[in-house]
Amino acid sequence: MERVVVARNDGSGSGRAVVRWASQEATLRGLSLRVIRHPLPDVLDEAQLVVAGMRALDAVAFSARPVVLIPAKRAVRHPTHHDGEIVLAVDARDPADGALDLAFDTARLWGVRLRAVHAWRFPSRATELPFGVPEEDRAAWEDHEVQLLADALRPWREKYPAVRVLKDVRLFTPAHALLQLSASAGL
């Protein structure tokens, strides 16, 4: 199977920026670039990375490959890869190897820090507490989440020892945590 970067160009200005971004990334990784207008399942299955504009989220949402979405604001600015850090959402209970490998490898290639974000919620039994969550319980639950994240990252930190990693555990939903951090992220 040929290893490719797939860029979805919808013909708009942001579509052209998606192709530019994907082209730079394919060159950096020594991979071929395949540009498509409509997602074809067999093409997405061959991709090492899928790059699309935010409007294409529905078209690539079910890709089994890592997906990079290029926001419209970045498309206007003609993005460079090496600004900011890489922000990665990590489900510490069920980490996605493909996303972890891509994020660590990209941080290595770009020479930037990787922020691994793990969002968590209070256990369901916390709602049963009559006077709210005691600080000791909150701290113990958060320490457990920090340890889960450290355990999930350990194999990748060993594989990519040069990558600087910031473990970031937040008491939010994953979407809320990523929205907060994405404004300053390079990826």
C-alpha cells in the first residue's frame, strides 16, 4: 500500500490552503500527496494522514486515519507549521495509537512541544455527595487521571525521547478543553 497524505480540496480559498498545508507536510514526511474533491473510502484507507478544511468535517469524520482540520482563519493567514505547540486530545483510558504516533512524530519533525490534553469528569458517585465534592476527593481523583495520562504517554515518550511533552489534565469535556487550547496551537 502506498503511503500518502490525502488533502480534500473543495475548490474554495480554504481548500487551496488545505492543499498547501498537506503538500508541505507530505514533503516533510517524504510521502506522496493525493488531492481529492470527494472522500473515497479506499483513498482514505491508504492515507497516513488526511487533511481537510473545517467544512469537510462530516466528510472525513469516520476516517480510521488521523485527520488534521485546517480552520478558515489559518487558511487566510497562509499557515506555517512551526508556530505554537501541537495540542493532542488523549483519552487516557483508551489512547488512539495512530493519533499519538502522528502527534509525537510531528512534534519531533517540527521541533515543538507537544501538549497532551486529557479531559475528565467527576465519577458519577460525586453527584450523590450531600455537600459537594471534598477537596481531598477531588485531588485524589485528579491524581489518578494524571497517572492514567502518564501511563498512556509512556511508550511514546520512550519512542520519541527528544519530544518535549506537557501533560495537561483538565476537568472539562474534551471538546471544551480543545476549544480553549486550539487558538494558540500550531496543530
